Amino acid sequence: MAFSALELHPTLLRGVEDLGFVRPTPIQSHTIPHALEGRDLLACAATGSGKTAAFILPILHHLMDRSRGTTRALVLAPTRELALQIRDDFIGLARHTKLSAAAVHGGVAMGPQERAFRKGADVIIATPGRLLDHFQYGYAALSGLEYLVLDEADRMLDMGFLPDIRRILRHVPSPKQTFFFSATMPPSIEALTRQILRDPAKIALQRRAAPAEGVKQAVYPVPTSLKGALLVELLNNGHVDDALVFTRTKHRANRLATLLNRKGIKTERIHGNRSQAQRTKVLAGFKAGEFRVLVATDIAARGIDVEALGHVVNFDVPAVPDDYIHRVGRTARAELTGEAFTLVAPEDEGDLKRIERALGSRIPRVRLEDFAYDATPDAPLEVPRGQRIAAIRARKAEDRARAAAKAARKATESGGGSEKTSSRPRRRRYGRRPSR
């Protein structure tokens, strides 16, 4: 099927053609006809399957010949990066129209976002927390809202946004159409859909949560202390070219990036402690090929959409199977191919088994030839949590002991202060000599 068969506005088809899209992906061909008919959507498909265009195109089609000056569509996304990615996709698809879009998210000043509300950007793409910040003011009423999208709804619920979403739904008028997109469909998501969707068209392209078909998966068993060395070897011997590497914590992301740069592998990192300006610059640099490796935590990586990304590496095994699916979905996007490698230490086997049960299959194990699995362990990237807590408690105890000793010295000095003062010889005061 060609895009022209979807009966989209001809102006939109020009934008689609300019972007090099030849035919719609399965999620697009299944959802767009229902959306053009005016039905609500409940769509479940793998990350990287083309969900963004599946809701952007019908919304643009409906807005093409409508009056402007008020916001007609609202898209909710879990992270800043995803909100910015959706905005960029909107700009690309709407390039031959006069429709506008604005991203509303934290980490930046609210002033430009306020102006977008006041001018009535046709589409606003927002993270829940920052949107609620704007809802405190009258300019963000969204009284003309007609289309509402919840994108990556499962991730929003995982991140604790359900109360915020309910507050947003109470604030905005009931839309004409609601589009609900999610990579997985746990019971909590299904319960929410029953509350906000009206007789939706249901598109479930997969019964079981799974990465896109083009992802080749492999597990590399390795001791935790040698994960860094193994990753360096994979990068240096041609097994991995460019890679998005996931770590469990922000601290580990920093330490791993430092290690890779020290080994001559140009690397940057992205996580919640970096400013929005830093995150935007790093992501743009990675897309432009300025460095080979981007180390990221799960939350910060949501919305990272790099065309033809070759590899995703799970440096740390995710504890939740859905996180694994979202991670590896950063490669093999838009029906391309890619590889996902997971470095698994003995203590990670439990998490790996849960992932494999969710996938319904065993991921192949790979042993890297000529790698020194019996080498001297590297210094750990991160001190174990128990040791960190013990060290913090020890420092606090030392601080309390020093404070107590200082207080005792002051008390002793003040107790004997009057005697010392009285025993001191009186200082002779010298005035100015009288002039003669």
C-alpha cells in the first residue's frame, strides 16, 4: 500500500514524499483510516514501528482547512526528549502547511512556552508536569482542544504520571478524538483506556510484548568487573560501530563515559542531572556522528530517535522486561535492522530470565573470542549501595564527633574566660602626642 491510498490531504503527501517515506508501516496503515473517520484509537505496537506519524498525519489532515489562532491538539509524552522528537516529526510532516507546533517541557524557561499558548500553536506536545505548571494560569485553558494523544502511555504510568494525567483530563475539555498509543498494554493501561476512550478502534499488532522484528538480539555473559573491558573490546574490534549504551544509574553513566573516552572512544552521556541545553546538544551531536557512543539512563533516553542506529547495548540488565523492550526499540526503527547486545553478569541472570519469559524465547548467548575473561578485574564503576550508605553514615558520625569536640572546647574556654581576662596586664593606651 502507498501513502496515497490512505486518502490524506495532498499537501501532507508532499511532506511525506519529501521525507522519503514510500509506504506506510503496519501501524500507520491500520490506524490512519480509522483516525480519518473520526474514531478514537487504542493502538499497541512495538517501539520504533512508526507510531508518531500514525497520529500526527490524521491530526494534520483534520486541521488543514480549519481556522487558526487556538490550540486544537494536545500530545502528552513522558519525557522532554520524546516531546522534542514529536515536535520535530510534526515540523517535517507539516512542512508544506502553515500549521505550527510547540514543545512544552521542563528544564527550560516557561516564557517561550507561554507565548506558544497565547498565540495558539495548532499542536502542543507536552510533558505532564510542565503542562500542569502552565495550567495554573488562564492563558493555558486550551478551551478549543479537539484532539488528544497519549503517547507511550505505559511509560508515563511507569514514571508515576497517572495522577498528573487524571488532573490534565479534568482540566481540558472533552476532545472530539482521543488517540492512545502504547508499546505494551498492562492492566493499569487497559483500565485507563476504558475511562477516556469512546468505542475505540483497537489495533494490536502483537499479542506479546516484543522488540521490532528487525532487532537481532544477543547476550554476552561476563563478570560485572569486566563489563567495561568487554564493551571496549566490542567497540574496538568491529562488533559495534555506533551505539546507544544503557546504564542503571546516572553515576554509572558518568563513569562509563569517562572510561570509554579514556580508551580513545569518543563518548557522551545523557541523564536527568544534565541540563536541557546539554541534553539537546548531546543528542544532536550523536545524531550528527560527532561521537560513537551515547551512554544514557532509561528515562533520559525516551524519545531518542536516531536514524539507522546500528546498536543498542544494555550495559546493565533492566529489572523490568518492558524497559528492555523500550531500550532495544531504539534500533531497527521504521522497519530497518539493528542489533541489541546485553552484558549479563551471574547476578543478572534472574532479571534476564524474566525478560526471556516476557519475550517467549531464549536470547542467544555469545562468547567473544580472544577476550580475556580471566583478566584482573577493573575498578568498579560504582561502589555498591550498601558500601555507599555505610560510608555516608561514617562521614556523618565523624562530623558529629568533630562538632561535639568543638562545642566542648568552646565551653571550656568560655568557662575560664573571666579569670584569664582579669589576669592579663592592662594595655597602655596611647593617644596622639600633643603638638608642640
